[in-house]
Amino acid sequence: MSDPTGLIKQRVAILGSTGSIGVSTLEVLALHPDRFEVFALTAATQVDKLLQQCVQFRPAFAVMASSAHGQELARQCRALGLPTQVLCGAAEITAMARHEQVDVVMAAIVGAAGLASCLAAARAGKRLLLANKEALVVGGDYFLQAVAAGGAKLLPIDSEHSAVFQSLPDDQANWAAQIDKIILTASGGPFRQRDPASFADITPDQACAHPNWVMGRKISVDSATMMNKALEVIEAHYLFGVAPQQIEVVIHPQSVIHSMVQYRDHSVVAQLGTPDMKVPIAYGLSWPQRMASGASALDFRAMAGLTFEAIDSNGHGQRFPGLALAWSVLAAPAGTTAVLNAANEVAVAAFLASQIRFDQMHAVTLETLSSVQPAAPGSLDDLLALDALSRDAATRVVARLAH
């Protein structure tokens, strides 16, 4: 079912429905019950939250990552007389991504854990709304080959990549000939003006207190280190087919301009909006049309101004050393981007668990990159094996730093 007029309801599977992206997606879908039907919801551990979503949206399927959580959800669904069939396990999550009755897949599972389901949706030719940047960072060309082979429509949901997509012409075949560079904006996170000498004292709660966006804890820490921007540079390279040197990052503290495209004639097209993920979500769901997102409109009269800062000014290079790794790993052998992602995930988890300091996360990624020599992955098993190898290496670094 792919009627762009919306006369036929699109069936949507949300992978990671209890996270911030999943919740925002459901808020958008609730505004358009005539256009969309929630077919499947999946979650890792939040049984109560997924149960509430099942009560409101009554999906055909709900999937929990583990058997214990799945059994508890099934018990509660039966007690309430819900029609939802409850399944459990990673294989069932992947099955929802490629289910023949699903038209649209929101891929919002955080980290490399979402790779298999993203690949399944791509191969099944779904409209794939990609909020999981790791699918491209880890999967790279292998993931893009799956998209092409399945005939899937890949639509970015990251606010920055959605902004770039909205700023590009419809004729994708001519993107490379017209683009001078892509400019990704970054808020600078909560520590944009903090003295790097004090970074050792940063707590997980401080790192998760983003000044503009409401996000999960992992991506909030990535924003505080600007590793999220490193991953976004890698993702932009694969999404838009531009060379790494054609991608630039600029700090824009107000988070109003979400990213820009500079063309060969040096004109610049930008996408502006409130810092609310419902905007790119609504665009991904309705593309090539637009529909109400539920986000607040910009009030230009209330803006004090829009400012920009270079990454190499005001000590930003010292504050955010991980950002430069994006261009380094793109120039390295295939698979190195997957090593970077795995090392970062381990480092962030260790910081959130108070095992290492905020200023030690970069050391984890650097040491892991130097110790793992990847081979070009040619299958999902290769990617998962490389991910596991990199995590093991990063975990050893964390263990040493923790002592």
C-alpha cells in the first residue's frame, strides 16, 4: 500500500517504540488516524510503557526483546483483553521489519542492535524511516546495497539529515553534480563553553541535560561529546553520496537551522524549524507531501538571533576531539566506521554506569581503533563479528581505565 494521497491507510511498524523517537512517532501518527495504522510495536525492556501504547493504538503485534519481558507483556495484554499478539526475541523484531503487511518501518532501535532489522526492512522494499544512524555507520556500502536490491525508499529521520534531504532537489541523479558541500549544524551540547580542564568532573546527569533537545541518554551523551556529529558526518557521506571533504560541521547553538546545502553556484539552501523530532518524522511519513506534525511553529519575532561558531575556534577542537575521527575512519579501510561505533557505544555505556570519566571516553575510542584491524565486511555475520570484536577490545580498555 503506497498511495501518496493517503486514501489507503499505511501500516506502520515502529522498532523501538518506547524510546524518544518511537514516542514522537506515535504522537504524529495519532494526529492522522485516517492515513496510518499502527501494525507493530517493539521494545527492549519497558513493559509498562509498551502496554500503554498497545492500549492506545491496539497494534496487531507487540514484540519484546527478551522472553521474560515478552511473557509479562503477554500476561498483561490478556488481562486487559487486548487483541495484540505478543512475541519476543530479536528474530521476531526482524520479522516485523519485513512483514508483508507492513508498508512503513520506523527504525528507532538505538545502536548496532538495530542493524539486522534495518537490513530486513531494506531487503523487503519498505519505506524505511532511518532514525538509527548506526545502520549506515556500521553497515556502510553493504547496507546501501541491501536498500538498492530491495527497492526500499530510505528516508533520513535525524534532524540534520532530514534537513539536508529537504534542501536537495528532487532529481537525486544530479545531486553530486550540483552540491558544493553539505553543512551539518551542531548545537555544541551542554558543554560548548565549559573549560575542558573541568571535563573530568562531569556527571552522567549533567551530560544528559541537553539545552535544546529531549533525547535518550545515549544520544544525549553523544551530543555532549559531539560524537553524534562524527557519526552524522559518516552517515551523510553514505546517504548523499558526497566525498567526506564535502561535509562540514558548524556550531549553531540555537538549533533553528538544522542543516544546509551549499550548491556549486555558492547559493545555500537551509531547513529551519523548532528543535522537535516530530517535524522530520512527519516529513518521512508523508513524503513527498507534508502533513501536520504537532510541533510548534517558529516565531521569528521572538528570536534574539542566529549565531554560528567554527569547530576550530574557542577551544572546540579540544572540547570535542572525537569529531575529527569521522574523516579519519572514512579514509581508513572498510569496516573502520563500525569499529568506531562499537567503541563509542561501550565508552558511553561505561560512562553512564560511572565506570569511567567523561574525559576518558575519547581514549576508549582511540585505543580501540588502534587495536582492531578490520577486514571489509561482506555479510551481516561479518558486521556482527566485527562489532563483537570491537566491543571486546573497548571493554578491555574500559576495565583498565576503571582501575
